[in-house]
Amino acid sequence: MNPTGEPREHESSIEATIVKYDDGPDECTLHPTDPTESQRLTEWLTAKQGTYVSLASWR
């Protein structure tokens, strides 16, 4: 990021997608907004509801 907080042109923006399930915990996936083919397979992170905590609680 540059000093203004905006991503540089060559940096990818990150998007959060939340999927709600009736029969299990909801999931949140962080992924590039407009991924290349290789990013689509390698640059994502998924967490189930209840398996993550706020940053403040770890401080």
C-alpha cells in the first residue's frame, strides 16, 4: 500500500466472501478481487465461524 492507504496499481485488492450454511458453521474466504489464473488456485484463505478471534483479544 502507498501512504494514502490505497493499493498501488500492481497490488491486488483483497475481498472477503462469506458463505452461510444451514447445516454447519458459516465460512469467510479472503481472496484477490480480480485474481489471475495462478492466484485463483493459490492465494486464498478460508476460516469457519468460531475458529477465528479478533486481533484485540490476542493483544
